[in-house]
Amino acid sequence: HARITASVYSSHVPAIGAAIDMGKTEEPYWVPLFKGFEPSKQWMKDNRPDVVFLVYNDHATSFDLGVIPTFAIGTAAEFEPADEGYGPRPVPKVKGHPELASHIAQSVIQQDFDLTIVNDLKVDHGLTVPMNLMFGSPDAWPVQVIPFHVNVVQYPVPSGQRCFALGQAIRRAIESYDQPLNVQIWGTGGMSHQLQGPRAGLINKDWDNRFLDRLIAEPAELAKVSHIEYVREAGSEGIELVMWLIARGAMADVAGGKPPKLVHRFFHVPASNTAVGHLILENTL
Ligand code: DHB
Ligand code: FE
């Protein structure tokens, strides 16, 4: 059977992608940020999965206001990098896993979560920036990826509790797949940031670090945090953090297993307008 071995959490700031693409990672502004992901890249070399189930949000790139799926699973064989206004990022195509994705769609929909099935999807910085942070800049991505989009851009957005419950359903789906695959689940986006209006530039380090503490230690309680608290404390785009609860809900302890091992924790401000947070949690057998 397939197994979820670990979960990874990371912000997805587009300027990180631009720094990589324009060769600016050695500049003083960026050095501390990339340094925080060095242990992660090493860990990834030592713990490479077959498949990453990558929870992220499209930013009105592939899904415009014409269609707004709350939850959408990418079932295609390939996903090209999207053009977000400056041409597609020079990163490899993402290779999907249509068989596992179809199985997850079947299982999760039968568990009463109405997923949208997407066969035609271009992936934006929400997906490609975390890939660079964890894998660097290889010629081809060394894993297959199932993109899983969550609407956190256009209201109404899903609650933390629904995301946490969805993670549990995704875990049951993956563990019922009849092939011995090593699967990681990633939750991306966040942390505190607001890109618009009078509070543009808002960062809340204390709230972010408490979020990291609680995500590790008491995710079910954290899942009860209301939408309005995210917006008030973490800014209008801080709501991206509900995606981390999907990945956390898929970990073994939530289903009665052992607590995960904290492999790495990193927090850095600033990166563009955003507080960057990052965790790696391993399931222990
Ligand atoms: C920024 C952060 C985001 O999450 C995003 O989607 C776009 C921009 C920023 O910090 O600039
Ligand atoms: Fe974003």
C-alpha cells in the first residue's frame, strides 16, 4: 500500500521564484532565506518520495473568475508552468500521477468531499516556488506531483476545520492505494501577509510562530480558528494558511498513530511582503 511518510509546509512568495530565475540568490537580501532551506534540500535527497501530493492555491492564473473550484485535483500526466505576466518560469514541467490522482479523487469524493477534477492545468508560483525551495533547480523534477488546488483567493473560502477533515480523507485515500508508493503531502502558502488596502505589508511574527507551535502540537484545536481571525491577525492573504491544515490532517497521529517527528523548523521575515514559514514533519512508525 501507499504510505504518507512526511509532510512539508512552506510559503510560496513569487519574488523567491524571481530571485532564483534571475540569479539573485547570493544577494544579501536573499541569503538568509535560502540558507533556511539548505537542510530541507539535504533531507529531501535522503528522503525522496515517489509522489508529492502538493496542496497549493492557484492565484487567478489557471482558474479565473469564470470558474472557482473550492478544491481541485490535478489528474493529468503533465502540468506546464503558467505565464503569470512575465512569461512561464524557466522550471521543468511537472509530471503528474494520473493513476494515484484518479484513485484519490474516487476515494475522497466517495467520502463526501466534492472535488473538481482538472485535466488541463498550468501551475503558478504557488506550486513551483515550493518545488524550487525543496529540490533546488534540477533539469527535471525528481518526483511525480499531484497538484491539489484550494480556493483561498475569492470568497467564500473553506474553513480550517473542513481543510483538516479533508486531509484525513486524503490520508485514507492514499493508504488504500494498492501500490507501495512513498508519498509526501505538502501544505503551502502563507504565512502572514496582506498585499492590498490600508494594511498592506502587515506581518505578525508572534501569531505566525504560535501557528507553527500549534500546527505541530495541537492541529485539531488550531483547525477551529475562524476565518476572521486569519484575516485580522495574519492579513487578507494569511488565509492561505488553511492549506497547511490539509497536509497536517493527513498525518498519522490525527488517525490515532504516533505524533510526528519535527525534522526542521524555519521562519524568516521579510521575503517580499510575506513572512516565510517552513516545517518538515515525519511520520514515525
Ligand atoms: C506575495 C505573496 C503571495 O503569497 C502571493 O501569492 C503574491 C505575492 C508577496 O509577498 O509579494
Ligand atoms: Fe499567494
